[in-house]
Amino acid sequence: MCFLEMQPKTMASLMLLLAATAHASLPPRVGWADQEAIPSLQSLRGDEFIGKSAPAHPLRPKTRYNPFVLAYHRDTGNTRTDDYLGPLGDDVTSASTTKIKPAPLFWDDRGRLTAGAICNETTSCIVALDPDTFDVLAEWSGPTDQGSSPSFYFFTYSTMYEGRYIAPASGPRILEIERSDTDHGASLSPSTEVDLSHLVGNDNQIINSAYDSDGNLWWTTGGFSGFGVGSANTSAVIGYIERSGTIRHLVIPDTIIENGIAMSGTTVYVNTGPAGANDHPNAIGHLYAFAPSPDGVRMMFNETYDAGSGIKLGGISRGSGSSPSLLGTEYVAITDNADIQIRLNIFKQAKTVTNLPDGSHERRSSNLVCTIPIFRPNASATENTLITHFDGTMYSVIITGSYDAPKFINFFNSSTTLNSSDHLVTTATPAFVRVDFDPRDNSCRVRWEVDLPGTGIPTLSTASGLLYHYHQDIELARTQGIYVWYLSAIDHDSGEIVWSKKTGAGPLYNNNYQSTTLGPDGAVYTWVQGGIVKVFDQKHDDGAGYRGGD
């Protein structure tokens, strides 16, 4: 019987049986030996391992922006790059657990692991985890005295700062949850709650919240037009809270913020899409640079991009689908939303340009240095943050494709979505593309393309020189309806798929738009519908030697 045809009672029984079988068959693994493995609800077809191990080809260490802030996309520059050494394919092993569904994962400089998560399949929560076993050491899900609770939908833009988990709550509020560790164990408790409804109204949602290098807490309103989550208002608001408690803010009419922010020092980059009167065919979007000043939010520059005529097939953003990503200390990149074929656009960072007059929304001469079309005409879109790196001479940007991607599946109550047709990854090819930018002549060129469609974003290890990407075996999925999932390692230099490791089969192994994370133990972690998956080199399971640059 195909799992798609099973009745709920039959499916539930099979899940319990497979969970017990999978758990019993797991060989001893450091930290995860006693965990309950995620069951594969479909046949584990396909090769267990494809390719071969490869030696590390280290890259230049990543650029450091605000290292005191931990962020979902690995740093405040949204580079999706780490200096940890990832798995090389040496007796590479996959493990999983159903105990917790955590994302994002934040390891601090004390070795502690704190995460946003889904607890008990039903509740958005913030957890302190044992970094080896992933046992929950402490949990907080609210509500606060004012009735605020965290929301998993906005954890993508949450951050860690000085031992506090900073996250938007449902509505126009920001929560700061402090972690404390003593001889008696770990605890999580609210330290600060900011209600911004008096500035932005109750129909606005805060989606971004992060501290800059001066200790100002920056925030923005926003939402996701194609997903029905976030602000109903057609004006965007960006602001910051000074250490004194003074709140500064700026309102931008007929605009929506649909992505994360990038930050270097006290300069903040915000990508906006059209809304209200500005939402029409051939619309214009904006990339802003802001900074604090004695007079409030100062606009450093206002660049424009082609926002096209609407949300692309499979998309959720009216404008650009990428958060701003920094390239070294000189440039910042976004994608546009042009109708036929989107472009990668690279601009100078704000520190190299002349400030705009206070309050001015007008552009001066453009800081655009390079633009290049990507993906195929009429099948070109992205809804993901970029992956950026600087090798000392050349800048690289990797963009993931999202055209005709499947819909988001409910993150909660995974047993109720087992039969969803959206487990099939329908995303157009190529899956992602690398563009190189040469600042010596401001030229851009496509270096390579990789055809492994997925919904999440790869992560780059500068110590191994490999990209790690979680994806579905498209051939098995489209021809046989069997969803087999792999973690693949791709050579950053050549785009060659070096090796692929099977993680499991069936809907519970769907990462559902969550992205890979590289840990200081050398493992690659991926949130999935059934819990979390870990892929690592068995021969290095003591974790020694995995920490790269700090």
C-alpha cells in the first residue's frame, strides 16, 4: 500500500512501528545514540552514498561584521558562510531526532546552544539545548505578563545578543529572552518586551530585530505578501531603540519589507517592495542604507530596482525575494523581481558614498556597479538569501532558484500534512547559480550552475571549501512519488557535486524551506518536518579540530 493511500489510523500505527525500527537500527553515534530517530515513511530507494570523500580546499576566512550578534543567515551580513570545517565525506553518517524541531541554531562563544523551535508539534518556543545530545535544558513559550508569545514564522529573522534571544512576537512587539546557566542548570526568562503599537499600529507586524555595534536595537515592520503572514498595513516602518530607551523611527509609505536586514557596524541595509499605490505593473523597489544619528534614522542611500509586475509563480514576495547580503566591506547585493528574468544587482556599500540630506527620499547618482540576468527567461525567481564570499580579489554570490517552488507546508502538527502534494519539490532548474564579481572592472559573469532543486539555502564552509545543500531526489519524486532526501556537498570553486548522503525518505524528512546550518562540531544540521537531521563524518565524531576562525 502506498503511504499516500493510507488511512490516518494505519499511518499512525506505521509511524510508531517505523520509529521503533529506525531507532533500534541506529549504530552508536556521539550525542545522538539515545535519541529517537525520525521514521522514513516511504521506501528508502536510491543509493545510500553517491560520490567520494574529498580533501578540504580551504577558502579565505569570512568577513566579520558584527560578531557579537548571532543570526539565522550566519552573521549580520547575511553571508550564509561559516569558518567551521564541515564533513568531507569520510565515513559520512546521518542521524536524526524527533525530540525537538529547532531553527535557527545559535552556538555562542561559551559553547552554549540556544534555538527557536517548535515544541510538542504545536507550540512556538525558545529552547536551551545540550549541544551534544540536543536534550532540552530549558524551554520558554510564553505568554509574557502582557500576553506576548514568540512565533516560529518570524524566527528566521531572530538573533542572539549578549545571551539574549531577540525575536519579534506576534503583533508589533519585540521579545528579549535571557538565558542563564548556573550549577543548577539552564533557564530562559523574558528580560525585555517592547510594544511598538503606539508607533506602528496594531495591524503592523515586526519582522526584524537586531542590535548594531553601538547597542541600538533596530527593527522593521513587514510581512510576506504571498503567504498571508505579517503586516496588513501598506506603509513600512523602520526604527531603532537607543540604550536610553528613546525610540527613533521612519515611515515609508506604499512600501512593504519582505526580507531580513543586513548590518555592518551601525549601517543597516533594508530591501523594500511596492505596496499600496506603488503596487502596479513595472513597479519599482528600493534598497536603502540607514544609520543612527542625533536626529534619528538617517538615510545613507536610496537605490532602486525593477520590482516587476507581481508575485512570481511559487513565490511569496511582491518585490525582491532576497535579503541584502554584504560582499566583504565594500559591496552589497540583492536580486530584483524583473518580469522575464531576474537580475543580481551589486552596489557599493554606504560607507563609500555621500550621505543623503536628512529626510530625503531622493536618489543621487547610482551606486550600482554590476547587474546580470540569472536563471532561465520566464522561469526566473528567488525567495532566498544569497551566499557571499570574498577571496581577496574576486567576490562570489550564489543565488538559489525559487520559480514554481511548492507551497509552504504547515510547520506544526506534521502528522496532519503527510499526504500534502506540496512535499514534491517542483522548483525550476537550475537549482542555484554562482556569479563572480570582479571589482577591477566592475564585471559580473556566471561561473557555474547546479541542478539540485530544493527549497532551502546551502551553507558554505570556508574550511572545507564545500557548500552543503539539503534536497530531494527529483527523479524518484517525479516519476515514482517517493520522496528521498539527501545532503549534498558541492565544490565552491567548480560547482561539482562531490558527494551526496541519504538522510531519509517520506514527508517527515522535508526541510520545508528551512536551510542547512554548519555547527562548530563539524556537523551539518537541517530542520525537517519530523525533527532535525544531522550529517557528519563518523571518523571525526569527537568534534576535535572543527572550529575555524572566531
